[in-house]
Amino acid sequence: MALFELKNVNRHFEIRPGLVSRVLHRHPTRWIKAVEALNLTLEEDEVLGIAGESGCGKSTTCMMIAGLAPPTAGEIHYRGKRVDNLEGEALRRHRRHVQMIFQDPYESLNPRFRVFDIVAEGPRAMALWPERGIGTRVADILFAVGLEPGKYNARFPHELSGGERQRVGIASALVMEPETVIADEPLSMLDVSIRAGILDLLRGLAQERHFSCIYVSHDLSILGNIADRLLVMYLGQAVEIGPLKQVIRAPKHPYTRALIGAVPVPDPRYRRPIPRISGDIARPIDPPPGCRFAPRCPYADASCRKTFLGLDTSDPLHHQAACHRLEQITDDDI
Amino acid sequence: MTTKAVLEVRDLNVRYNTSAGPIHAVSEVSFDVFGDEVFGIAGESGCGKSTLIRALLRLLSPNGICESAVISFKGHDLRTMPDREFRKDILWREISLVPQSAMNSLNPVYRVGAQIVEAIRAHRRCTRATARERVAELFDVVGLQADLMDSYPHEFSGGMRQRAMIAMALALDPALIIMDEPTTGLDVLVQERILRRIRKIRDAIASSIILITHDIAVIAEMCDRIAVMYGGRFMEQARSLDLFESPHHPYTLGLKNAFPSIHAVGAELISIPGFPPGLIGPQTSCPFEPRCPFRIERCATETPQPVTITEQHEIRCFRSAEAESLRELAKSKATWHCSN
Amino acid sequence: MRGVGEHYRIIHANRLSRIGFWIIVGFLTVAVFAPWIAPHGPWEMLFVDGRIASLRPPSWAFPVGTTHLGYDLFSQLVLATRTTVIIGGVSGLISILIGANIGLIAGYYGGKIDEILMRFTDILYGMPFLPFIIVLIALFGRKLEYVILAIVLIIWRTSARVIRAQTISIRQRQFITAAKARGCSDLRIIYRHILPNVLPLLLLYASFNIAWSIITEASASFLGFGDGETISWGGMLYELWLSGKTRVAWWWFAAPSICIVLLVTSLVFVSRAYEEVANPRLRKR
């Protein structure tokens, strides 16, 4: 059974114009459709990569899975049990199983807490173990992320380097013994030379401690290094999913093709083909029905503008793209 | 590529005086930028790449002190030029800057076009109408529609703002454009488009470009020559093909290992253990020594001087002669992570 | 979290706040030992050679002089210090307690709760102090408790607004989302994660509030709305005004005024040290 299952999940926000413009200018209420009709499963012991540009809904998806933002429609199931409608104490309890690692290690640690207290905060808040048990577990996990507890316990975040802070962030998520860890761009603020170390750490810990991981990034090169499966999102819609190597080496959806084609390659001999897509990414405000990539897509036709083809999640290893016109796309096009 | 250097820098040092002691942010940096080339400076945060640019443009904070043997731009000695003259005749006119986080460098209360018109008129005597025509032309060069001139910055996306900043930098046909992380923080597709624009501009306009970034892939795709900076020094400097095909410096080798490529899905990445140096106090060793798996005794007591390997390929390493074998060793993870 | 030692260091880093700190300590000592320091009662008529010691300028026998009724101003001043410290301390602390909690809760929860609490604060902003205290005193009589109550009800509003604003900016930071994801309850986030981050600002406003309540109490007493049974610096000025000797007895006027100015200024000096912590941009480079 899948660990997590998202069934037709939406998250829409209302942008209400002020009273004056509503009455005088008749500005209607508009909707930001941050995530729309998302179907997704997360299997046990896998690393699922979510790729996409800003505004594609990847962070919103994370917040929904972590129970920090409820979906506005659809259902989220955790081990077969519905969790999107949990409230209060039950929600707080549920959050223990899904922990997040945040993007900015300079922002995600409370500047007034010492390392020990940062890591111990979750278990203390949930009263998971008696204080002494918390102490030994914190020491264990700090050691596991490569920070010697005796040396780091009493330090404040501002006394640590970016890499050390991110390790503290990882420790404070893992000390909760979660079954799912969501990492939202955890490397983007770190230097190139230490990124690989954090990736290795995360991968190693995932195997050792048996948690599934959702790894979100706009950087496909990094995802290519950690994920088992890859989901590509565009403006709130899931456009392609499949085993990592298949998606990266043989992308199907025109958007995925363009995205992968645009990733810079550390090879001065490489000459990149010119992508065939046009225009800029829009904001998901009152989007028309159908595929949201259609306005930029060279293959789009009337059917694309009418209906959006969702993904089918019954077989996680099935490589598929949400596109009406897959047959029309030939391999020499990008 | 012409052989005449547009910019010639020799032995540039920058130190910041702080209460904790002097910080040697840039040490003994020498390089040339030739006509029509893109010169890349690659380095991680705190390596001194931004300080180097600030020193060249005289934008250092008051506690920053810059000393150098030569800074010569098109034959003018920039070291002795008075500030007033430098601001009037060199800055923007001859050397322009696309600043880091250029996206936030536009004033939100003025229209984008008007800001560029002002910048042009501040340096060149012309009517508003001529300046506007020039802006329309520039917008075309950077791939923005001319009618966007009368929009406000908040109506632009990040990529559009970035292109507007590049347009502003091009306004006075400078001989040298310095771009500090021009695509950091932009989405992949937007980044690709801007980089393609920059290449086109380079071909269309006879300007040289200094491109500063931490992104090795961007530098590989864009630059003719590359300098790898670490701890305030240029550790390795070479033509880009040479640098990627026969890297010599251990730090360059480490960076290559650590950087993922989408063409090598699942390849093992190796991080460089340790942290960048603090640079406080006198610098008497190789800055990479504490993290280098190939260090020898000498590295801790002496700073290596540049050694020329082939034409235009220089490195600062005592073991430059053994590069071949070090390169082989550096491919193994054990080299980096077990010897320490 | 900051220990006592750290507060000591913050205050002592700045010369003015160091001076202010020791002046405050001095006043506190006087307040605690007032009954033993004061040689006479506050309203004890004194005689010299069988005649009332009326309007004596400062001298060895009467260090601060006497009033027209022969009361010793030095004793009055010392005993009034105690009143002032109690009023300042109690109303300053209660007001910051109310202000901080309302600010934290309004800022953290936002939405309807914020709307209600802030509109309530706005209403208090529209409330002029003097008519308010006049009505209160008229209803309940001249008692110290009501003076404190009136001051508290008026001054918590500013601290509430400022702390709400700060809370809103901290609430949006990622470590708060992180705390939520770790399973912290709302109250735990407010008091354990946000409070320490608004603490410098809170201390700054606590000292403002104390200073402000001292001034307010003095004004109220001066206008005759103080507690008639308890001597205070403002009350001393009120009696001077009633006696009509303002132009003659400069010492009577000077002594309580200097005390008020000295104590309030010291509080402001100490608060400046916290202002630098709350707003690092003010720090000297």
C-alpha cells in the first residue's frame, strides 16, 4: 500500500479585492489555483523528486502533504487513512509522521535557540519521550548528521556555517522518527562544494532509517542525483511522472522536454538546441480550463485548451505524461 | 579574439579592516580581459569574487582597502584616475555592471524605460526623445517588447527585470560589462533564454563581458576563459576547454566532482570536506590547504605562486607537475573522504 | 535565551544607560527603605523655636526646605519615591503584560481575532486620558488603585500595537513554520518561539511604559486626581499650587520636578540600550 495517496487534490486561494474596488470598479473575486487535480502516490522507501519552476505548486503540494495547509478539494490518505480533514490535536499528532526540511537554513532555525534545544523542540512539544530519552536521541541524531554533540549542543545558529545549519535542520526533522521527509530545495542556499555531502547524508539516512522522501527542487541536475521517481509540475498541474532515468533521458511532455533541454551542462563543448517554446510563465490566477502549458506549447490544439489530461497513479512505475498530443511530438524536436 | 587586453589587472589585493583584524578578501589577483571575450570568474560564497568587482568599480565599503600594481583599462591607468573622472568617464560609459539581484535594483516608483532614459542622459547629452529611441533599441536587443518601456518594475517578471537591467548596462555601448550572478534565482527556462541573449549580445556588440557566478554549468556554457577563485585567490585560470578537459588544481578537481550534470544521471557526486577559510590575519599558506587531500608540508607554510602549464593556463599549486596522477586519484571518493 | 548576566552586559555597554541604571537602583533603594530614611512624617508639622517652620529654604536642618505648613520636603520626597516606584512598577508591568499578550495573540492568529483586538485598541486610542481618569475618580473616589487602573487601561495600547507588528513579521519567518511542522501547539509557538524574539522590543516598551506611568501619575496628582492619602511627587506639586507660593518657594517646586525628570530620563537611557538590541541598525559600526 502506498504511504501517501493524493486523490484529485486542489488548493485554491481567493484574492478578494478591497471593498472600494469591488463596489466602484466591480472587480470580481479572483482565484489563484496553486494546485489543481493532483493525483499522486508516495511509496514506502522511495525518493520522489518534484521538479518545476517557481509558481508550479511544488511547495504548496509539500505544505499539503505535511499537513500545514489543507487542500481545498480532494483527499489525502496516509496509510489508507484520510488525513486532510484532521484538526487540532489529531493533526498535531499526525504531523509527527511527516517532517519537513526547509530551504533556507538561515531562516528555518530559531535564532534564540541553541542547537540542542532546536533539535529537542519537536519531541518536547509532543512529549514523545521523557527528557532524558530526548537527550540521548538528540545526541544520536546529531551524531548521525555528522555534528559532534558535545561540540555543537550549546551553539547558536549564527555560530554555524550554512552546511552545519542545514545538518541541524535535518537532525531536527529526523529526531521525530518520521516515515516521510519532505525536503524543499534544501541545497539551494548552500555552496556547490558541500551540496554533495548533504545529498549523500540524506540518501544514507533514508536507507538506514527507512523513511520515504519527497525532494523538491527546480534543479533537475540535483534531482537526477537523488530521486527514484520524478514528477514534473507546471502551474499547478502535474504534467509528467515516471522513473527518474526514463523521465530525464526520454521526456515525453513538451514542457518536460523544454525544461530538461534548458538545464545548463558543465561541458564547454555542449551546444544546446534552441527550445521551441515561447512566452513567459504566467501566474495561476483564474487559469482557463485545459492544459495550462497550452499557450506556450508548439503542439497545442483545441483539445488541449478544453480538457486537462490527468495522470493515473495506479502503477507508480508507469512513465506517463499528461498530454493529448504525444503522437505528434517527434524526437528531433525539443 | 583580439590579442589586445581591454582590462589588465596585476597583483590586486583587497582587505577589509574589521574589529577582528584585517580580512584579506582578495589576494594577488592578476588577469587580462581581451576584446570580445567572456571571462568567467567561478567561486563559492565568500571567495572574494564580488569584492574583486567592487574594487574594480570603486564600490568598496569605507573599510575596504584596495592595493594593486596595475589596473589598466584600454591603456588608461585606473589606479591614479581621480574619483570624479572615473565616475564620469568610465563607470557606465566604458565599464558597466549588472549587479547581483539585479531584479531588485530597479526603483519601484519609476517606469522602467524612464529609469534607463535617466541613466543615458546622466552621461550623454541628448534629448529625451533620442534617449527613448535608444531604450527601444536596447529593449529589442535584450528581447523585450519596446512598448513595455512604460511599465513599472512590479509589472515585470524576474526575468524581464533582469533583461531590463542588462539593457541599462548596454545603454552607453560600454567596452566591458560586468555581470554578477546574472541568472541566479531565475527559473531554468528564463535563465536559458537570458544566457542565449547574452551570447547574442556578445556577438552583435563588440563588448567584453566578465561573468561572475557560482554555477559551473553556466560558466562552462558561456565563457571563453575561466578563473577559479578560492579564498581570495585565483587558483586556476585557463581557456574554458582546457579547464574542463585538463583541470590541474585540486580545488577545480573537487568542484568538478561535486557538480551534478543532467547528462550523467545518477553519477556519484563527491563533496569537498571542510569549510572555506576565514581569511582573517596574514595569509601564509595555500587557502585550500585545510581541505586539500593532496596537501604536502609546504602548503601550510607558503603560498604557492602561479605556475604556467600551457599558454594561458596558470595554477597556484605546488604539485602542478603531478596533475595527471592527482586527477586520477581525485576521481575516487576515498581520496576526499577517508584520508582526512 | 538571555540570562541576567546578558541584560547586565547590554545595559553596561552604553555609558548613558549605565548611568541611568545606577540612578534607578538609587531610587529603588530609597523606595525600599523610605520609612527609615525619612526623618519625619509626610504631614508632620515642624516647629523651630516654638514657631511653625514655614517656607524654610534648604538648610542643614531641612535639606530640601519646608512647605508653608511646616512639612519637611525631604521626608515628603523620600516617602513619595515609594509611591512613584509602586505606581511606575505596577502599572508599567501590568500594561506591558496586557500589551504584549494582546499584541502576540493578535499578531500570531491574525484574521478575526486580530481584527477584534485591534479595533478595541483603536477605540482606546480615541480615549482622552484626563476625562477618562476624572470619570473614574468621580465614580470610585481618589485611591491609588484607581489611578493605577486608569494608567494601565490607557498605556497598554501602544505596546500592543508595536508588539503585534513585530509578531506578524516573525510569524512569517520559516522557523515558525518549522516549529509548526515539528508539532508545536499555538501557545508553545507564541510563548516559546516568538516571545524571545520580541523580548528586546518588549523590554524597551516596558521601560517606556514605566516612564510614561510616572509622568502620568504626576500629572494626575498635580491636577488633583491623585490619591489624597498617599504622598507623591505630583501631589507635592499639587499642594504647592494650592498654597499659591509657587513664585516664592523655588525649592518646593524644584525638588519633586528634578526627581521626576531624573527618574524618567534614566528609564529612557536604559531603554536606549534595548533599542539597540531590538533594532541592530542603530548600533555603532
